[in-house]
Amino acid sequence: MRFLPRSILILALAAVTVLAAQAAFAASAIAPGFDADAFRKNFVAGLASHPNAPALTSADVHVDAAEKAASFGNMDIYVIKGELAPAGAQGQPFVMFVSADGKFYVSDIVDLSAGKSILKDARERVNSADLKGYGHTVFKGTGKPVVVFVSDPFCPYCRQAFTYMMNKGAAYSDFRLAHFPLPSHTGADIACALMVWAAEKDPRHLADFVRFAYTDLPQPKIADKSEQNLEKAWVEVAGSFLKRFPQLSALGKDGKAIVSALNGSPYAKAVSADIAKAAGMDINGTPIIFVGDEKVVGFDPQRLDSLLK
């Protein structure tokens, strides 16, 4: 049994993205010119024909905003921001571009002469709103911008970036951590859930939990991803945290008991929510570092230096 249903989450997000050309949603703020009814009908029909697709109705899909993003030839393109939210399931935020008639999904349009996307500005504009409240504050600095650190504690570049950011406290006001454990790093989801536990149950030691996860926590080494090996890796990570932070005995007496307590817990769900929100912001790798509204992909010390003056 997997700790976080990451494969299911990724499949659901992929289905929404690939079939976004056929999507339609009940909207709360739709700009004139966009055919929401056609958009809704196309989505339901298209997703219903997908193998293993969940049963959805238009009431399960919400649009928070729809505004004209660009014109391409004779086509007006709208940026749509919303959430796929079936009853009783984790909401899946999304941002997508569709034609005004609600029929065609547009992944991107690049102006070759300028060498850049004509949709980039609209995408970043709607995504910037998601940064407010994204992640949770771990460190306070004395600078001005807020830093949002989207990362995986076992990603080597995330660890380098974390060490770099710890030496930049004078350059930011808040350091916010958003969890994005990668499927390739077995046990990272457990580590993230335990940091969420600390944020809620032991906030005085949250910074210590995060430093441990990004500097000293050993990464499990497994031969393959059999259920037995996955369980062993999760228990190993939980045990390492318990050894360093005895207060985690409130969750369980040993690593195995902690893993059991975390499975399906609010802490695991909070990690899933971070993953879903990241996917809705076009994030599919780590680290991603936001300095204010500026997005830095990967660990780029030179660009970070320029932003954190």
C-alpha cells in the first residue's frame, strides 16, 4: 500500500491536462466572449470516454477566473483557473488555456521571432495569486520579499538550495516551504508529512525538523520498489525522525507505528494538497523557488543572488 497515492494523483492530473481541450466548468468570474456551456459539455463528454475515468458532473468542476489571454490567428484564447473537486476527494487545481468556444485546449504558443511564449504573461499572472498562502512559514528573515520554496528533501539540488537560502536570511521576510516529494525519492513523502505534523503540533521545533530533513536525514536505499521495500523505506525515514525528535512518540512508538498513523492522516493530506496546487501552477520538478512573484526553476545561485539583494 502506497503512503501517498501519487500515481493516482498524477494520472488524474494528466487526464485533466490532456483532456483540458474538452473541459467545461461552472464559473464564478467568466469574461465576456467565453462559452462556458460548451466548455462544460466538452469536458464531461471527453473525460467520460477516458479509461478508468471517475464519474463527474459539471458541478464537480469549478472555475475561479476566465479571462482573455491572447489572440492567435482568428482564435481568441482564454486562460482558465479553477479546480476539479469531486465530492469527498482531494481538489485538483488547474490553469489551462482554451479557445473561446470551449472546444480546443492550447498548451502554448511560441513567437519564434521573439523566442518566447505569448501566453507566459497570462499564465504567470493567474498563478501569482496562488502564491499567497502557499506553503507554511518556517523561517523569518529581515528582508522584504517572501520566498516560497517548492521542494523535496531528498532532491540533491533542493538540499543545495536549502543551504544557500539559510545563508540569505537578511534578504527575505518569510521563507515558506511547500512540499513536492518526488515519486523517485522513496520516503520523501513521509518526511514531508512529518514536517507538516511539526508545523501543527510542535511549531517551536518546526525549523529543527526542516533543517534535519534537508541536511541530516539519510535517504533510504532500496533495490526496487516492491511493497516490502517501500514499507521498509518509510519505516526507516520515520525511525530516523523519531530518533532525532522523541516527541514524535505521540504518533507512534516506532517507525512502523508512525507510518501507520500518518497514512490517510491530515498531515499526509496536506502534502497531497501541496502537490496538487503545484501541479496547477505548472510545477513538475524541484526545486522551484519563488522570490516575490519571480519564479526560479532549479538551483540557480546567480539568479537568486540578483533577486535576493
